[in-house]
Amino acid sequence: MIVAILTGHPDNPYAADVLQAINAHGIRGIHVVAAAWNAGPRSFAGVIRAHGARLPWVGARWLAKCLIRPFGRIVRRRDATGLAAEVERHGGHFVRVRDANGEECRNALTALDVDILVLAGAPIVRPNILAVPRVGTLNAHQGALPGYRGMNVIEWAILEGDTPAVTVHFVDSGVDTGDIIASEEIGIVAGDSLQSIRARAADKQAELLARAVFAARSRPLPRRAQRQTEGRQYYSMHPRLRAVAERRLAESCAAPRGSLRPRP
């Protein structure tokens, strides 16, 4: 079975973690297709066109990026070389493309003859890419599906008093609506913060994806369909609400048995 990882950045550390987790299960020959990094407008005129009234603040940030860009290029080149070397060391191919949803990416995945595509820091993938892998495309979502779709769902779950979780699912044309493969809660421990929970969730994502890839080699993966009407779509959390969620998390950690509800 041929497996490829698709990432939206050639030095994405999460993609490296997913690769390492799959390799740790004894699976070799994993390919990585990495899209070029789009840093946004690269000229002052481009900044003006893109940001208009926010020009003073954005212009200052743009100028700061210009000053550190030479160092940033050195770091990105080092990391990308490291990921590419790791892929090739275990018998895979590292392919760079301009656009994760472009024809170049589709052609690369077709040439690799991919059975399973694993998303690791990739943008929303369009149907032209989803149509390539024979078994399907897998993603790990930092939320309990179908209840928590969208963004910042660890924070939203804690704000609403629920235990956060990670879900591995097949990817379809919707957002976090594909068939569910497996889901596991993220345990809350004393002294936790939103940042520490998200870090453990990222580790759990990589491990669950690796388990799914390993299982798919010998049997069809379990699939539990989601209904479009199930769950709720969440969006980026406002900093003030994030502070409330952080406070509720601290209160939960201080409670004798915790105050977050386990998932049914």
C-alpha cells in the first residue's frame, strides 16, 4: 500500500511528526508532497493593495519581516532539507509543488500511485486532489466529531465544559464532515494550559493517523458516517473568550475530580 503525506509547507514540523509516527510503526517508503510556502505580498505595493487602511501596522510588520528574512530563509532551507532527507532515508520520495490543490500536485500524486493520502498541515483539499488516492484521504482533527467542527475546537470544548478530543476521519468535500475512523479524548492534568493541551493533541493526531495507516494495510478501515445536520461549525475564538476558556481550564484542574464532562 502506497502512502503519501500532503503538507502545505515544505518545513512543516507537524508533517515531520506524522512521518516519524508512521515510520515508528514499521512502515517505510512514505512519500511527502510539500507545497511551496506562500508568505503573502512580497512588495510594498502589494501590502498597500492587500491591506489598505491597516497599512501603518501591517507596513511595520512587513518591514520587520524584511529585516529577518535572510535568517528565516536559512532556517527554512535547513528544516526542509532535514525533512526531505528523512523521507528519502526511509525509501520515500520528497516532492515539492507550487500549489497543494493545483494540477502539478495532482499529477505528482498520480505518478506516485497513491493508495492513502494523509493530510498534515495542508490547506482545505479540493475534489481534484481527493479523487486521486484509491482508499481515500485521512485527516486528524483537534476536536470530537461531529460535535466540534471547524477552528479552535479544543478551546471551544473547554469553554463549553466538554473534554477535548482528537478525531481521525476520511476527508470529503465538506469541512470536517467525512466518515469517522477513530476518536480519543485528551486527558486533562494538573497545571494544564490551552497551549499544553494543544501540544498533546498534536502528538495524539500523529499517533492516531499512524495507527490508521497501519490498520489499513491489513483490513478496511472502520467508517462511521456523519450527518450534515449533526454537530456545529466553530470559528476562530476571540481572545477574550480564549481567556475565559483558560480560566475555566484552570478551575477544572483545581477541582477534586475535574469539572469537564466526558464525551458520551
